[in-house]
Amino acid sequence: MIRNEEYHKIFTTSRVWKFNDPNGEIANLVRQGISITEIQKRYKGSLKEYIEIKGNVFLTAGINFLWNCVTSGSCSPPFGSSSQICVGNGTTTPSASQTGLTGSQTFCQSQDPGYPIVNQNQVTFEATYNPNDANFDWEEWGVSNGQVFLNRAQVSLGTKSSPQTWIFQVTLTIQ
């Protein structure tokens, strides 16, 4: 009998930086590739809240997409620079059988320049929502390639309103 006591786990960490951004300057700088660290230095006092949350549910459709990439090379479209982080106001408990967000209000934002970033056992996605984007209760989120959702989380991140810019970062880790 062979026993394998080594197990791998998938972890998700999502982070949201909420900035007061009445002129959209912060959103524009992030979209030009300026880092969050640099934004915080330049706009001291503009960061209103930072949230970090662990966990989500990987959706069966997203997992099947990844396995098809591994086994047949069929990865169209890939979860690359055209990926999106989508947010919505759905409060339905996540289930692997879901295929996307469940809310009546949803908004998908493309990746910031240079994202996603693969670093060893992690991939990080990042999207910036300017003062006019997704102004509603953020109760759910997921990463999509425009056709398939990889995952979904249901957690209250707050109510976004103008003149706020929110930067949303999702890191998926396999250990």
C-alpha cells in the first residue's frame, strides 16, 4: 500500500484599497502602471480603507477550463491580460456548480497593466474601478476570462460610490 501524506491546497487572498479620488487621478495613474505603494506615497490621506479577505469557491466550469488547458492545450481565451475581476451585488452562497455572479448589478473590469502576474506558486490579478465604475453594494466577486468564471466569493466589501476609486487584487496560491 502506498500512502501519500502530502497534500496541496489552493488559497485565495483578495485585497481592496479604497481611495477618495474626486478627479479620477489615482485611477488614471494605476491604469498607467503606477504601483499601489507609489499611489499611497503620492496621495497620503486619500486611502480611506483597506480590506483583506481569505477564501472563495472555485467553480466547476473554471476548473474544467484549467484541466482542458493542461491536457489538450485548449485555453481560449486564456486567463491572461484580458482577464477581468467582476463584482456584483449577489448574496447567494457560493457553490461550485455556479457559472458566474448571481447579482442583478454586476460590473467586470479588465486587468491593470502588467497583470496578471505569475510568481512561483501564485497568480495575482488586479483591476482598478474608477469613480464612475461599479457604484453599488459589492457583495460578490470572481475572476473571469470573459467567457468562464474561475471562482466566486460572496462577501460584503462595502458600497462603492463616486468619487471613490477601488483597486481590487486577487491572489490565488497553490501550496
